[in-house]
Amino acid sequence: MGGIILPRRFEEFSTRLTQVTMGIDAFERRHSRSGGLLDREGLVPIYLGADLVAASVYHDWSEILADLAGLDADLGQVNPASRRLFATAMLRSLHAAVTLFSGGTLSFAEKVGALVGAPIGPVDQAELALCQDTLDKLLRRQGFGRGDLAARVSAWEQANALSVQALEPTFLALMAEGKAKTRDRIFDVGDFTMALNRVHGVPYTARCAFSEGKMDLNIDIAFTRAALKHLVAHEMFPGHATQLLFTHARVVDGRSPPEVLLCTANTVLGCIQEGIADEGVELIGWVEDDNDAIHQQLRRLRSAAQTSAAWYLMVDGWTEAVVADFLRAVAAGQEAWVQGRLRLAAHPFRGPFIASYWAGAKAVRSVLAGVARKDFPAFVEYLYANAHSPQSLALFAPEAA
């Protein structure tokens, strides 16, 4: 345990949950019959707690199931109610993951509901329509009024696209600004920064390569300044990198339970991890102009559309070609993004996590909208310093932080 002092009420259950989760991660990497289900990423892609809470050592899946059963039996003793909600959802996720890792099968709906902890089914059409209507009005205000919505989004992106030469200097300037705003409103990350790493032929738009100190950026996609700002916020400040540093610091100083070290786990934790990241610009008050507002709505529309698209592909039996047309027409997606969404949706483990972006961002946004200015510091503490499911996050009250 490295000599750290943990809050007494969290110590036993939270430490066991962390040990078991990291034990599953280690055992899956060595012995999974899933045929490389996680592509060497692991159940917990980035873990900063190796010197704080060590992984349990397992020799058989039956040992893991026995430890999970023990944790299940102790759920009634977990307090407060918000932590019990999270722990219940987390154990449901771990059971689902172990089923898959040990050679079992789950339907796509079961993966979305149990593994990811997101709502089952496509996004309601009314929510898609609201995103489209808001985006339509913003584009018209900016003078993009000709053609259907997809054509106008494309025209806006082309008109505002950063040149290849401008990518890195814009990235560096945005990183400095995002870091400063994050210091003022969320957490001081000290001298931590990341380098821009251009990649292509990948299914993602950007990625936080925290261990390498890089933000991978898919240069098959054209970016506006507003889009690049969002990615800086998502992957670094106040998103993934900030959450990793924040949670580690809180465990070290004894203010958070060790389960927060699992913040990158491919479980229900993914919803709030992606929710923090996708609402990062809003969390640090970084919406500056109409272009930022346009991208904000476009991002939400694409998040909703990709969630529905994955369902249509994996459950409703739509062909890839039809789903691709849906993403082009509804979400105005660039072709590299469309193809990346199809690849991600079809992945046997990561596919259902496509729903975590919409579910997580909606969960964070719904609570943030009701937070009074004076209560924002308490909200930040509740959001970052605790492990959450969407349901536990919804229980925020200033005195709960």
C-alpha cells in the first residue's frame, strides 16, 4: 500500500475492488481465451496505482469469480448510497467482462447494459432532432444556409479547416490555454504537457497516449480550431490526462478511495471518463464564439448518431453501407470518421463502448446544468475525486462532495 493512509470507511472494500479489477486485467493479458479481445490494451489501459494498490494474483477464472462473489456479498455495507450505486454497476461490469474474457458470450444489448452501463437501444429521435435543429440555427446565423444540414456542416468545416502547417502551433497554443483554465477551475497539473503525434489509418479521432506523453491525432480527418480545442480538452485538459493526475493525487493524500485509480477501466467507469472529456470545454468555460457553439452541437449530434448507428449495425441488422449512409446524412461525418465508427462498432469488446460517449456526456451535462456557481468546486470534487456510474453522479449534492 506504499504507506498511504486511506479514509477508514473506504479502505477494505475499495482496496479489494481495486485489487480484483487489476488482477482481472493482469490475468486477462496472460491467459484470456478471447483471442486478444482487448488487442493488448487491457481491461484498465492506464493505471497509475501500481505502487499504491497491487493487483490480486490469479491462476484460474474460478478464483476471480469467488472474489467477485465476495464483493457482491459486501455491497450492502458500502456507503454512502452514491458509492453503493457505483459499486453495484462496477461489479456488474466486471462480471460481464469476465464472461467475455473466459470464452463466454453476451449479446450486444447485454454488453451495452451490463458492461458499459449505458442505456440500451438507439438514441431517441427527438434528441437527435433537437441537436440538428440547434445546429441548423447556429449555422444559418453564421451564413451557412444553402443545402441540407450535412452539406452546410461540410461547408462550415471546409471554410474553417486548419492547414497542415497550422495544426501544431494551434495545438500548442490551445494546450497552454486549456491547461491554464484547468488550473483555475479544476486542478493544477504542474508542468505536465503532451506532444502532438500525427497518425493515420486508425479508427479513432484522437487518443490520450498518456504513458508516452502524446496526444495522437488522426490526420485523415480535417479539423477546425474548435474541433482541435475540443480534442485538447477531451484528451488532456480537463479530460483524460487531468483525471488521471487528479485521482492519483487524491489517493496519495488520502482524500479519495483507491477505486478512483481505475478511472480508465473499460467498464461502467468509461461513461463518466468520456463524459468528463466530452464536456471538458464546458467544464472550464471555454466556449468563446459561434464556431465553438457550432462544434459543441455537432459533437453532440455525432455522439448521438454513432450510438444509434452501432445499434442499427449490431442489433437491427442494417448493412455497413446503410449505416455509413446514415452517419453521412444525419451526422455529416467526414469519410474517415464514418469508416472509423463502423470499425469501432463491430469490435467484439470495444463496440458497445461507443454508447459511453453519449451516455456519459449527457450524465455530466445534466448535473452540471443545475450546479450553482458557488457549488462548482464541490461538484468538481464529487466528479473527479470519486468513481461514478451515471446513476451515482446524478446524486450530487454540494454536501456530498
